[in-house]
Amino acid sequence: MRKNISLLLFLFVITTNTNAQHSPAKKQTKSILILNATAHLGNGKIIENSAIGFKDGKIVLVADSKLIRLAKDAYEVTIDASGKHVYPGFIAPNSTLGLVEIDAVKSSDDESEIGDLNPNVRSIIAYNADSKVIETVRPNGILMAQITPRGGRISGTSSIVQLDAWNYNDALIKENDGIHLDFPTIYRKGGSKFEPGSISVNKDYIKQINEVSVFLKNSKAYNSSEAKERNLVLESTKGLFDGTQTLFIHANSEKQIIDGIQLAKDNEIKKVVIVGGFEAYKSADLLKENGIGVLLRRVHDLPERDDQDVDLPYKMAKILTDKGVVVGLENSGDMERMNTRNLPFLAGTCAAYGLDKEQALQLITSNTAKLLSIDDLCGTLEEGKDATLFISEGDALDMRTNKLTAAFIQGRTLNLETHQTELYKKYKEKYNQK
């Protein structure tokens, strides 16, 4: 047993030290002006031949270069992006980036905690800013993520980070933004995804909901009075009742969503977002009525049932958007960390199935920023917001043309080289010699 553990740790060390990582970018010291690109603002608007300027990490100019007279000497660095496109940085919600490095190595897996009700568990503490996976998602424009715990009924508290940092303190955009509830399921599935077993009714469904409701009621009572003894678990839920935190309800079926909304209303929780939401289209009117948005589960998937339209996952964002529901995209599921790089192409699929390109872009920029309550800082190219953006040679939602030539996080110029591109160059040079 000890030999096996030693071997795994050895492989882990070898894997994580192959090709040294680049240091995080230094703070912006020179003002930058991007000229002549097509700017996709993230709010549905486009500016042809744009002028985007930023200083000290903040956007200070968003304009049509033809309509204003620009003094180029007002900016220390000018980038001519003619024929290219500028986008706000993409945001990956409900992500475990930095929480797991290698699934097979237990010592590198810190995404879940023992226990059922863990609102006090803070994912940010376990976040590894040096993860080799993180550097591989930036070249596709994913520059921010909501780091979210897994496991239990109440998994814990998420935080939002930017993806170029020395440590979790440097990475933080918003700490402890929300608490995640894995809502009870109506049915229990046996077997595995490879060999599905029987499906049975969850006889404890009501009991499990009541357990969560009792916990929330106790939490509210504790936080609304002066307790004689401090309870860190109950204290950690305070933000749900004063509106500073969001309750993220992970639910897919129509009944789960309806019951989840009712649970939140019964306990006077102010901000709620549905995560997953495969059958959210059946409850769209209820969601809109209560001002609840949806972080839609990975759309590159099959329907839940045999009698559903095979294209339903691709059409879901269009259906909900037409109903007036604020929709973002999340990418949890198999191989979710490395598949984070495909987030823009999920949005591209939504564009191919009904949404126009700028609406699809909002699914991973402004809409997600609203649902995570960080839209005052990022999500769109607007003056006063963080200069977290990138330049692409073509359409960023198309895997054939999304080729980044430059990227910035809070004005800092990123190095887009990764251990993968280094290996590519290394072996390209080797075989070119023959």
C-alpha cells in the first residue's frame, strides 16, 4: 500500500513540475489603447472600429474611433487590432478549477468535505492558483471563475476569482459570494453511467427538504438574535438573509425547481439562482416572476428522457431567454476542469440553435456576471469596469477562429503560453529537423 501511495505521489510531483509555469503578470503601469477592432461589449452591442482604452486596471474609454478625435500620445501603448475582435473576459461559474489537479491522486483532490450541511466550508481556502489546468483555459478567453465546492446537501460557500494569481488572496474578485444547495432528487438511479440500473422513487424526498428547511429556519433565528454561544455553521448563512449572498440551488427537474423556489420563499432568502435547470423551461414563468436566473448545465449533452427532442439541450438557452429569464452557462460534469476551455463553444452552440451571436455572448459574460452579482466589476466592456478582456483573431464563440493574440486581467498583460504550447513548440522543432 505504501509503495502504491509513494508511486502516485511521485507521478504527481513529476506531472506538476514538467515545464515550469510562468509567473503571474505584473500590475499595469502603462496605459493601453486598442484601436480598430470590432468590440463586442457583452451587453448585446457592437462597436465597429472601436477604441478601447484602460489605465490602472480599469477601462477608461469605450468608443467608436471614427466619432472621436484620439490623442494617441495620451496612451503609452497602442495596439492596432484591425480585422480582429475584442471581448470582455469570459466567466466560468460553478467550477472546480484549482480544487482538483489529478482525480486519481487523492492528495490533489479537495473539492468536497465530509458531512451533509456545510455552509461554513469555504472553497477559496482550498483554491490552488498554481493549478496546471488553469493556464490551459485562458487561451480561449476564460479569465474568471466561480470556485464552487461539491458534496453533501449544502456543499459550502463559493468565491469568484480571476485566473492569473500567486495565491487565492491575489485571485479574489468576490469572496464568499454564495452558498450551494444540492436539492434532493425525486428519483434515485442505480448502476453507473456506463451500465444504468433501475430507477426508483426517493421515498425520503419530503423528509430531506424538511431537514434543509429546518436548518434554514434555525439559521435565520440564530442570525436575527444575539446567541449565547457562537455557532460558526449557522453564522456562515447570515448573508442569505441580509441579501449579501446568493443561494445557488442545484436542481434539474421541474418539481425540484418549483420546490426549491418555495423553500427559498418560505425562508425569506433574498437572492436565488438555479444551477443546472434542465427542465427550467417548464417553470420559466415562475422563474421570471420571482426574478430568478438560471446557470444552465452543459449544453453539449443528451436529453434526460427518450421522448424529448434530441436538440433540446442546445435550444434551452433560447427558450429561457425568450421567456425573459436571465441565463448563464456552466460546465460541470465529466472532466469539467479541463473542459472549461470549451465554455465559449457551448455559447456558440446556443447561437447555432436560435440565439444571435451577441445574445449567446451574454451567456458567458454579462448574464453570468449579473447572476454572480459582480456585474458592477466585469462582464461588459464599459468605462469604470475592470480591464479584463481579450483580443481574438476571429469569432470567439467558434473554435476554428477563436485565436487569442492578447489578453488582460485587470489591465495586466497575460502570457498566453502554457505547458501545452511549450510542448507543441518543442516537438514541432524536433520533427521539422527531419
